[in-house]
Amino acid sequence: MKIYDMHCHIDLMQSMCEFSKEALDADISLLAMTTTPKAFEIEQKKLDDFSNVRVALGLHPQLVFNRFQELAIIEKYIHTTRFIGEIGLDFNKQFYHSKERQIDVFSQIIEWCQRAPMKIISIHSVRSDKDVLNILEKYDSTKHNKCILHWYSGTFKQLDRAIELGCFFSVNEYMLNSPNGRLVIQKIPVERLLLESDAPFISDIKTVEQLKRKLTGCIDELRVMKGNEVLKCIFETSRQLFEIY
């Protein structure tokens, strides 16, 4: 069965084109995050011919302070792409100084997504889950778009809120190896679960062979936790999101 990696950074591989080709041969589809809008322009041109790759338009919250001027590039392309990411908020100590600017940028992108709906949005929410959900709720984003919380690590109170709002969750090897991550995964309805590698950041993934091994390992672990139907559910949910144009 085809595997969908719903959050990875293939522009950080040695050759994004070679990696994409090997993934195609291995029957792996990739939702490729970009961390800056300029990177989106480059990556989209290089990977446009790969049927197994969708390039998402992003501005990573950790880079907002220095790259917020590129918001104009997002405005330029947001009406022509269905896939948005990586965007969000990161209130870790080293990025907290840009909190207000992050909120402004994330809010603006979510507002644009409301005006041009049916987006698939991959969202970073480190120490900021309440603020992220407040913004999604303000713009009714989950009613008009499919919002994926990538590597969720927030509170259980906000997790319940995110589930109620209709969010999806992409989970990875790190979460499955963490007691808190496993508790989060246990609470997520199986129809809202997606797989991600966050490659190359987790386990320093550099090859498609490594990627497939890690994602297959996640599936095996999820089967133990959530039952044998989990693979079919994840496949179908991923297919529906990935094939939206």
C-alpha cells in the first residue's frame, strides 16, 4: 500500500529531485514543506513534474523575525496552491522575542486561507497550542480548510479542543518513542491520524530507504496502539488530503 509522508523537508536532502524520484519508485508520496516563500518558488519549479510530490507554501515561525518581508510572496501564490506549510507559532525561549510578529504573520496567512479556502495547512505549534487554536477559531479555518497539527506537543486540554475543531494530526517516530507523545496519539481519533517523518530532522534521515523504514516502523507501532485498521484509515485520509487540487 502507498505510504504518505505528510510533513517532510526534501529541499534539505542532498538532491531533492533524486530523493523525489526514489520515493516515487518506492511508492511514497511526499508533502514537502518549505520554510521560506523564496524556497517555495525554487522547489515548486524543480519538483513540478513529480506526481508523488506536493510542495507546500510556507514561512516557518522560527524564521519570521528575519524573513517576514517574504509575506508578499505568500500573498502572490496563495491563490494558486492548495498546500500551505510550514507555518505556525513557536514560543520557545529563543524565538519568544518575535512572538507578536509571529502572531501577525500566522494570522495573516490564515486569513488569506479563509478567503481562498480548501487548503491543506501544516501547522507548527510549539508552546503555543492555545494561541494557534485561537487564530484558527477566529477565522473559522477548520470549517473551510484541512488543518494539520504537525508533531503536536501541547496540553491535553488544547488537544481536546483541536479534535473538537476538526484538526488532523501528523505523528512521527519521536512521538511514538515518547510517553507523552503516545498519550497524545492514544487520544486522537484514528480517522484524524496522518504519518510524517519531519525528515531530515528526525533520525537524520538522508535516504528514501531510511524514510520508508521509519514510516513503516511508525505504522507497525500504531497498529499495536490503535488496531489493525489504522493503516487503512491513515492511507484513506492521506489520499483524500493529498489528491486535493
